[in-house]
Amino acid sequence: MLPKRAEADDLPSLYRHRFGEAERKQKDALWKVLCEQFLQRYVGLSDTVVDLGAGYGEFINNIRCGKKYAVDLNEDTGRAVDDDVTFLKSSGYELTALDDGSVDVVFASNLFEHLASKDELLATLREIERVLRAGGKLLVLQPNIRYAYREYWDFFDHHLPLSHESLSEALELSGFDVVECRPRFLPYTTKSRLPQHPLLLRLYLRLPPLQWLLGKQMFVVGMKRAGSAA
């Protein structure tokens, strides 16, 4: 079992300082567009979905599905998610409240860079693989160190640098087939210059050349490999 990091107790104050109330509202408006215009295509209306490292619930509150779970070590997440979301205060490698093969989609946004080591990443991926049904999907939205190497370390809680290539290898090692990989998708953070307005984001999502110009986050889809135990 991997040890809990002391910084977990500091998460509420860290993120309250990083994202003020006005910025959180702006982020939620952008996530609403991102879910409607892009992410919803990967999620069925009857699916059981887990938002891993759910933060303030921007994804899980806006995605349409059957059953919703938000997993985070930050207790503020439990207060931020909607009433139809079950909050689990847990690390990603200890999803003990979820049964084997009980989940259709796991979503992880800006999570893996916060893990302390590659061992912790592999433990998290294997736990995700356990709870997913055969053919279930892991959706990863993640800063790509290949394109964000200058800004990657500007956040105190970034530990593990990953590119689309290294993440794909980790997924393959953990029982997933990589079925989609976009090395350049979104700008680095919501603090980036573009796109800061929902209408601009709608336009951005329709223009792949713009994504290749401005994108510093990757989007990778892993599918639980056929023949896995669950």
C-alpha cells in the first residue's frame, strides 16, 4: 500500500488560493461546453462514471450519465458536487468502495501530474482497470510535458512529468489498449489566454489546426483490454 502524502491535508487551502470563486464559475462555464461539445460522445446516458481527482466537480456535474461518482482527497469536492453525485474521499489507488467491473467510464483531468511517482501512477491505473468493466474506458486530460515543459513546474503540486508517449506506455502496461491519442488538445490551464469564453471554446473545439497551435494538454483514451479479469 502506498503512503498518503502530508500535502493531502493542505489541498483545500491550496486550491482555494489558486482558484477564486469568480474563476471557479468561469471554469464551470467552460467545462459545460467541453462536456456538451466533446466529452459527452464518450459517455452513454446510462453509464456509471467516476471522476477521479474531481476537484470542484466541473466534469461530473456537467456530464450526462446514469450514475456518478466523484473521487478526491479534498473535502471541498464533496460540497461542490451536485446532489446526484456520490462523493468518495479517497486516493485513486484505493477505490475500495467500488466493485470489480462496476464502472463504464473513468475520467481523470489534470490528476496524474500530481502523483508522487511512476509507481503511484501504475497503482492508480491498475485500480482503475479493476473497477472498469471489460471494454470500459479511461479518459485522460493531462498536461503534455513535451509541449508544456516551460510551464509544467509553475505549480507547486506538480511532481510527475508525462508525455503522450510515456502515458500510453503506462496504460499498455496496466491492461489498456490506447484507442485514441491527441498529443495537443487544450491549452495548458484555464489561466491560459485562450479560449476564455464559452463561445471561443466552441470555436476552438471545431478547429483542429488551432488545437495543434495552442494545445499543451493531451487527451488520451484507454480501453480496458479484452480478456481482463473483471
